[in-house]
Amino acid sequence: MDEPAQKTIRVREARDDDFASVRQCMAEVFRETGGQKTGEFGESLWRWQYLENRTGSIAILAEDGETVCGYYHILLFPMCYEGNPARGAMVQDVGTRREHRRFGVFRQMGAFALECLRARGIDFIYTFPNNLSLPSFVRNHAYSVVAKVPVYMLPLRCGPFLEGRFGLGGFGRAAGFLLDPTYRMLFTRMKPLETGETIEPITNFDEQTFPLTRDFASLTRVNLERTAVHLNWRFFEKPTREYSVWGLRSNHQLCAYVVMRRATLFSTECVLLMDFGFRAGEEARFARLISDRLSAAKAEGAALAVTMGLNPAFSVLGGLGFLRIPERFNPRTFNLLVKEVSQSARPAIFAGAKWTITLADWDVF
């Protein structure tokens, strides 16, 4: 519980000469909490995320004397609300040193962050806090829990999943040989390419991407503007270089794209569907693109396909065999929290069904 402050803590925006101390504080918190960024975190990743993005960021610190004891990062994004431009923001890395918890540091940083957002004319802010941070966002800063964002999973090979996630060893591998054909028969529907369709790697997003991201986002009322500049920064400029991007063309026209990466989840080698888009009316081609890429991932050793998000297009994945993970089996709940920052009423931001969200909106992957 984040209780009233009992220390003299100063909260302010970080300056250039603070950045190294902020990163040191982050690294200590990651190591202590076992955060998912622990293995890859460093200066290059931090600079890419908070200094090299084109749309702006706010880095806030808390200090106890000369010691940085907390950090609170926000990315600023151009958004779309009901077809009109809006200024959005997303809370990302936040934390406090262990010895400074329970003194209201997180609450102080959050209140200061809201002041900064109002001064910059931001319309609304959203985030996906972990279970430790969620109560403070709701209690102290009046964020609304809008939705539990669904997580979807498709077993590509059941054996490794049963062996790793449930520790069944050889029995799990053997059971997988029996379950794989049954699951494919009952749930999985492969979608072979049709005449004139080709799948190619995408190495740079350009103007051809705009109709796809526009049409995909138009299925909802609230979304981040996935411009070519944003997508290139998010996937191709990230220093860890873990993404592959694929596009389906029909008669040389780009009709759908998907961003993928490999990761270990549920103690299993997974392929993550990070982001996607397609032209209006091209759901079938989108499904064929995903089907083709999942077949390739399976051949390369992936045992599970995993994604999460909000958009009516996720129903297409159900036709390929994806199932929604029940909350009791979900190791990380994605609670979408939203807060109106400006004085303008935007009721759609408080309805989960109105949002477009993909795994790319969560900064950890």
C-alpha cells in the first residue's frame, strides 16, 4: 500500500545529466523484482524508447537528497478518437527503490505526471500496470479499469507446451503426439494462399502501409496512429532487433502485414503476434498470411502462438484455432487503465470495445 509520505522527496522532470542515475535506479528495481526487461535493459534500449522516438516523452524522477529513488516514464502519442486527431499518452516504466516504498513516492510522481500532461495539452492517458501498481493508479489518481485485454493462444505443438508449462517431461511429449492431430482436426483451419498471392518480408514501413493501418484502426473508435514513422521506430529501430515483419501481396498490392517475434512464455518457445493490419474487406487474406507464417514458425521450432489485443479483427484468429486463455491460467493480466486528462468529455475511451490494442502497445515486448 502506497501510504502518505514520511520522507522529504523531491519530484521533477529528469534532465540530461540525470539520465544515468535514472537508468541505474531502473536496473536495481528490475534486478530486485525480476522484471521482464531485466536481461535486455541498458542505455541503448532506454535511449531508443525515451529519447529517439519522434513523438515525445516525459521522464520523471523522485530524489531523496542526491539519490534517485524513483522513476516514472510516459510516451506521448498522436491518437485518433472518433475519427478525429487526439493527443494521447501512455505510462510505461515506473518504479521506486525498495527502501523508499510505502512513503507515497509513487503517488507523488503520478500526481506530478498528470500536471505535466495537462501542461502539454494531452487529452487522455492509458497504461497496463502490473498487479502491484494497479491499486495506486485507481485509488490515488482515479484511473478507470476499462478492460481486461484478452490473451489468445494457439498450440502449434502440444508436446513442448505440456512438457514445459506443466512439467510433464516425457509423458507430456508423448501426449503431445496424440493431441496434435486431434487439435488440428477440431480447431485449426489452415488457409493456403490463393493464385496471385505472395508473402514477402517487409524491411521498412512506407506509404503502402497507411491504408492497412487506417482500415484496421477504423474498426474501432480509439487508437494510436500507426504511421510508418511510428512503426519503423517501434520495430526496426529498436536496438534488440528481434522482430520479423511479413506482408501479403495480391497482384503486387500490399493487402496485410504482421509483425512477429520469438519469446519464451509459459515455459515454452513461442511466436508472438505483435501487430498487424489489413485493407478493408481483406480479412480472408489476413487469415492466410497468419496461417502461412504460423506454419513457418512451427517448422522453426515454435510450440505456441500467442497474442493479445482489442479489435473486432481478433475474431479472425478464432477461425485459425486460437483460443482465449482463461484468466486463471493467464500469468500476466493486461488491465487497460484509462484517465481523461483534458476537460473534454470522451466517453468512448472508457469502453474497451471501442479501442484498438495489440501486443505492440505493451512496451515490454
